[in-house]
Amino acid sequence: MSKITIIGSGNIGLSLAKGLVKSGQYISEDITLTRRSLVNLQEEAALGFQVSDDNTQAVMEAEIVVLAILPQQLRRVLEDIKDTLHTQQILVSVISGVNCADIKQVLGDDKVVVRAMPNTAIAIGQSMTCIAADNASDTVTDRVQRLFESVGSVVVIQEDLMTSATALCACGIAFFLRAIRAASQGGVEIGFHAHDALKMAVQTAKGAADLLLQTQNHPEGEIDKVTSPKGCTIAGLNEMEHNGFSSAFIKGIKLSAEKAGGLYNE
């Protein structure tokens, strides 16, 4: 079992740690979490995770080092740990807008770097994670893929698509959550209590997603099954489209991709 150090235990870092333990393939004692203030990791320490405010010390025995910090913090952190890292370690970056080359520019070209873009559903083992590497071996890529497959689904992509993956999968979870919220608000307006409307919207969204995952059908094929001539479903869909539903969703994804691509340079 690998020893893993996660530098930057914010939402994604903690979600990854808890998801790995929940998968049963890792134990909390083999995962070290770092943060500038240990006060914020008391709950995790009580769950058995190793905690540290010293990144240099924390990476010494790790086989896999996950960088889960803000892009603006990256250079300082890399400068702190670069003399401690060795070439057998795998660095996994989940930082938006940061290329493998950006990291190697500080650490050196002999380091092994793989990028990964999970989303917060990783905490319950349901992440959609995209991974990419510049020149890491297939063995390394497969190892990182298995790591993230323990907490969801994985697609290996070209690195130049990572900012797009950020928008579609990482930002995307917020987009779908907002759609569910909107559906529940619509439910309240047509007569349901808020808690019932939210439960109904959530399960309907889950059913739609599972339907596509299990049947591998195209969404439009499933839509056709519930849209009858002059029916209430097509009337509702067309009203949403008249008000720009699909267009707004697509524009939001495109803008998030543009923003993700420039985060490291801000």
C-alpha cells in the first residue's frame, strides 16, 4: 500500500483522502494531510490521518505526493519541498491551470508529474477524474489511474485538454447542482414542500444519469421516449430552450474553461 501525502487539505484534498479510505483500499494512517494551521485538521487527526504543517517533512516518506493547493501558492510550496523530493516519487497535481511543465520548471525535468482533475464527488467514490501526463511511463499513469478509480470513474486524456476537463467535470458538478436546485425551486412553485421538492429533483436527476450510464444511450433518445405530440414534456423543454437553457449551459462551460486556463498566471 502506498504512503500518500496530500499537500493542501482544502475541499478537494480532504475529499480525496476520505474517499480513498472509504474505498477500503487505503487506511487513514498511510495518508498524511498538510495545512498551514493544524487547528483545521483536528477532525481528520481524530479519524487517524497523519497531519502536519511542515510540507518538507511530510513528503519525505511518501510514494505519492498530491499537490492540492491554490495555483498562487504553488511556486512557494515547490521551492520548499524540491530538495527533499526524489525521482522515485510520483507527484500528482490537482491544481487548475498548471501544466506538468510548470511544475518541472521548479523541481527539475527528472521528476515524475501527473495531472489529475477530480471533483468533490470523490468524497463518496463518485468522482469523474481526468488524468494526463507529459512523459510519465505507462506504469506510472496506470498507477495514478488505479488510485483515482478507487474513488470514481477515470478518463485518460491529452494534457492540452485538462483545462476543458476542469470546466466540464470539476466546475461542472456545481452546474448540475444548480440545475437540481432550480428544479426543486420549480417544484415548490407548483405546490410541493421544499424538502419533498428537493428529494424529488435529486432522485430524478440521479435516475437520468444512471439511465445514460447503464444503457449507454444518447440523451436525445431517452428524451424522445418522454415527449409525446402536444404533450407537457415537450412544452416545458421548448420553453426552457426559448429562454436559452442549453445555450447558457454551454456558454458557462466555455467561460469556465477560459478562466481555468489562466489561473496560474493571475
